[in-house]
Amino acid sequence: MDGDSTAKALDAGANSVVDITEMGSDAIHEKGHMRAPAGEKTTGTGTPALNKDGAIGSMFKKEGAIGSVGEKVGGPLASDGMIGKNFNPDGKVGGTIQQTLGKKGE
């Protein structure tokens, strides 16, 4: 014996999934019922989060929560600086994100 006593119960034919017809009408388990969806499907209908106007992308604008820090620090981190310009929607990083993850699904 390998010390696994749980295997005994499974070998003996125990099963945690029992059909409701096997348990009778006084069983504690009830048959599951499918309910109608709560509302209309909204997936893919709004602005993507990483779009320049989305929930995350808008934070990188110079008025946004992340972009405004670069503007306050200034220098290379400003929106027109050596680093900051890459995070604009037409920059290397921002442009790539905008083209791949920021566009609406078709």
C-alpha cells in the first residue's frame, strides 16, 4: 500500500456525482436550472482599455495619471522628450500598442 487511503473509496465504486434519479425525490440535491442571461452582451462593444482613449491608455496622455508625472519631471520624460515621445499614440511604444491592442475588435 502506498499510504493513499482515498484510493480505496474510489476503487470500491464511490462517486461524488450521482444522478438525481438515483437518489429519489427526497434527495437533498436539486436539478440545476439554466437561467436567462442578465443583460445584453457587451463584450467588444466599447473602447478597448489600451486604446489611447481607453481606461488604461488615457492614463499615458500628458493630462493622465501617468503622463502627468512625466510632464512634471520634464526633460527626457516629458511628452516631447527622448523617452516620453515613445509613449505617445504615434511613438514607438504607444504606436505599437495602439495598432495591436488598442483597436476595436472586428
